[in-house]
Amino acid sequence: MEEQLDALKATTLAAIADAADLRTLDEARVASLGKKGKVTELVKGLGSVDPSERPRLGQLFNLLKRELEEAFAVRKSELEAQALDARLRDERMDVTLPVRERPVGRIHPVSQVQEEITAIFADMGFEVAEGPDIEDDWHNFEALNMPPDHPARQMQDTFYLAEGAAEGIAKGRPLVLRTHTSPVQIRTMLGGKPPYRIIAPGRTYRRDSDLTHTPMFHQVEGLMIDRQTHMGHLKGCLTDFLSAFFERERVPVRFRPSFFPFTEPSAEVDIGCRRSKDELILGEGDDWLEILGSGMVHPNVLRACGLDPDEWQGFAFGMGIDRVAMLKYGIPDLRTFFEADLRWLHHYGFLPLDLPTTYAGLSR
């Protein structure tokens, strides 16, 4: 029997050494150490051996079993390492290679700046509200304290449409292309109970066309209505917004008295700047640049929306998205925003995955 053990050990070690992969090695293990393996069959033959020899032969069987198990384990580790090396070699990727093709698409500066503004005000708790581009005269003018004979209408001459029905507009009301996104504020106040904290970005339309005006432009307005909202809240909100938008620790801000029919008191908001012959530097210097309009919501606007001015008050503000995009990114001519020149878009545009966030940076 000792000769059989030695022969089995030699053939099994040879099979282990010749195993080229894990599957072949496992087959050799089962053939020798499995329930029906050769070593197991020899162990069953101990019953026919002289009782005096059984202890010694039992030790030899145990020793053989340990040696074979160790040999299988060592060979398994070797084959696993070889398989991993082969996989790494076959699936190798050089991550240092440059991108093969430059991304063609770009995000338009107007879309990028709108997302930047939304990200900043979202951190302040403002929600985005939307409304139709085609409005009726009441939502666009009268509810905002501009009756038909009000002179402020001359500053917002727009495109008038034939009277008729439009989505969300009663029949018979004169239709216009909205001159601002303020009608969204009216619809918000009519559509739900206060308090309100919204911004309303979108397209607006006026009969202007020159270096700094186009018949269609983009605007964002904000509204906050609560029981104890005051001018200090407006100043703090806009000061924090301008610092975040222009990505400076502190931007000089000046609130200058002005007039808007839908706010009282009203204020133009200026930011500090330094002008030279070739450039305009924002956030420093002794000069000022008008950036947006603001004020406390006029009591007549609140009454038009069914709110009691003695109980509710709030502030509103508005700015041109195209204008602040020009200022932030140094774009000299507003008309180029709408010329669909791919060379211009590649120069001023943004990569699609560079989403603006206040914690990772607005413009990257």
C-alpha cells in the first residue's frame, strides 16, 4: 500500500504541475481528493490491512492528503495570478491619452447664465416659476399698476396680436407678447396662497433693436411676499446674489432711488466698477454701473391679486440675463447672441457637463 501511496502522490503532483488553467486543476483535485477520488478509495482499503499497520498507514494517508492540498492551493494561486495578469494585459487602457475628438456642442452663454442665476437663488430658497410668452393686457400691464393711459407703457412698446383666446387667457382680452416676466408674478399670486418666493426667467419682447437691445431678449425677475418682508431683506438678498454671481468676496453695491409703477419705493441697483479705455472691471473702482431694478411691491399690485397690503408685503426685482452675461463674460455686442455663429459659440460657449453650482463654482 505504501507503494500505491507513493505512485498516487507522484501522478497527482504531476497533474497539478501540468494544469494549465483553474478548470483543469479543479478536475485533478476532484479526481484525487474528491468523495470518489483515488486517495479516498485507498483510505477505504485500510479495513483489510493488518491492524498493527493501520496507525502508521493512517498517518501516511493524512500526510499525503495535507501535501496534496497544499500543492493544489499553491498551484491555484499561481493560476489565478496568471489569469489576472492576462486580463490586465488584454484590457489595458492608457488613461493618459488625450481625448480623440474635441466635443463639438456648447452651451449658449444665455442658458449658462440662467442656470447660474437659478443655482444662486435656489440656495436662498427661491423656486422657478414659468408663464406664457403670449399674455393679455391685464396680466402684462393693468395688474402691475399700469392702466391703459399710463405713460410707463411707452417704455415697454411691444407686439400686439389680434384679440382671441390663448392658453390661460380669457376670450376677448387684448393679447401681447409679454414685455417682462412680471406677469408670472401675477399668475403666481393668483394661483396659490402666500408666502411666495420665486424667480421667473424667460423670453420677453419689446420693439427695440440696436447695439444693446434686441426685439427678443431674456429676463429674470424675483418675488418674495411674506408678512414681515422689508427693504433690508431686499438689499441683503441682492447684495449676496451679486457677490455670488460675479464670484467676488464683496461687490460694492449702491441702491439709487428710481421709479417703477409696480414697486414703491423703487430702486435701481448699481455695482462698483472701474472703467478704462479698453475694458470695464466690475467689483472695484470709484465708478458705478446700473445692473438691475428693484423695490417693494406696490400695494395696488397686491390688491389686484387679492392680497391685503396691510397683512402682506414683499419685494421684487428684475434684470436682463443677456446684459449680465455680457458683463460677466466680456461679450461686446448683444446682437451676436442671436446670430447662430458656431465660431462665436465655440469661443463663448460652455461644455455641456460644466453645470454651474454654488459649491463647485459657477463658471468653469
